[in-house]
Amino acid sequence: RLRVFRHQTRLGLMVAKQTGGDAAAGGIIGFYDCHVAPRMGWHEEVISLLQARPQRLVIPMIGDLNVTAWDEIPGGQLLSKCYINWNADFWWYDDDTDFVPVISGGLVATSREWWTVSGGFDHTMRGWGGENVEQSLRAWLCGADIVRAKSSIIAHMWRNPKDPRTLAEDQLNIHTDNSARVAALWFDDFKHKFRDGYLQHVNIDISEEVLRRRSLYCKPFAYFLHRFRGVYM
């Protein structure tokens, strides 16, 4: 029942995920980096949370991976929640709720229902980075939510400049300014804050994504800021 899809040319992370998500046949679609080690039963709460509300993204608690043993480092940090600044960069933080403003990227599951309705990713993004912010804003502003499954623990390999095993051997040469696309599409009246007015001097074609935003009757960006006013105010 395993199917493998391969593009003829390298198009980057988001296109690969979009192809896989569109081709998936199950009711739950999950994206999990290859450089992880999950605890036993990691999937149970993820499935339960998606069954309770299909219009959502669910992320695990992310631990530290021992690259040599390929297992979780006992007693290590457990991360899950991020927020974004005006440059659409994401930063880790934590609070007492299980609602998540922004996902970190590589570890997330959703329902086929929400994947189909929301469209997955911004189809024109290339390379890596920014897709996590775009997907998060689309969820919160267009009818879904994001929660963490606190009993789902997955150890993740972080980049370490001193350990070549954790570094990419090659890089994709085709990139788009994904963070600028996020700001152009979602920041609304706050666009001028992105990179000190950068969007006033460039032309970014987001016409396809604007049509999708309108079709989903998405809320303005101010809703997101108010929803997480404890972070932003």
C-alpha cells in the first residue's frame, strides 16, 4: 500500500509535500521529517484530536534526538509552540494553553477534509521555509485551529554546525522569498511593518492565493493578533 512519487526535477520541500498530501488516500494526512524518533503511541492523541475537530492542525511535543543512538535524549527539552514577528520569522515560546499560534514546520498532521478545503500549501513557494507560517495563518484565519498533542512525543534532529551528520549535503538552487509571500498575502493593514516597508518596493504575484483566501471567507490578520493578544500585546 506504499506509493512513491518522484518529481522529474527538484522543486523543493513544499511542492514535495503538496504532491504527497494530494496523493494520500487516508482520512488523516501527516508530515513528519525523516530525522525523527517517535515514542510508542505517539499517534494516538493526534488521531483523537483530529477526529474531535477535522478543521485543525495537530502538532506533537518535539524533543531532542541523540543522533548516534537515534533515540530521544532523556530529560531533554520539549517544544511545540511558536509565534511570528513582523518579518514573518518564527520563534519558540510556551504558555499554559494547548492552542498554537504558529507551527515550527516539519511535524504536523491534519484531516483530509481540511487539506482539501484549505488547499494545503501555497503552490508557488519553492525551497524551504515560510510554509509553516503560511499554513498556520491560513488555519487560524480561514476556519480551523491548531493544537498540540501533549502525549505525542517525537524526538527531532536539530542542525548542529559541529556535527556534519546534521547538516544538508546539498542545497536547492531555486528559491522564492517565501516570507515575503506570507506577509503580502496575510498581513493586510500591517504589511508596511514587514522588513520596514519592503513590500512597497517589490511586486509579488499572490493572485492565485488571494482568490483562495476569498473563497474561504478568511478573517483579517487583526483577528490573529487579537486571538493571541497575550503574545502580541
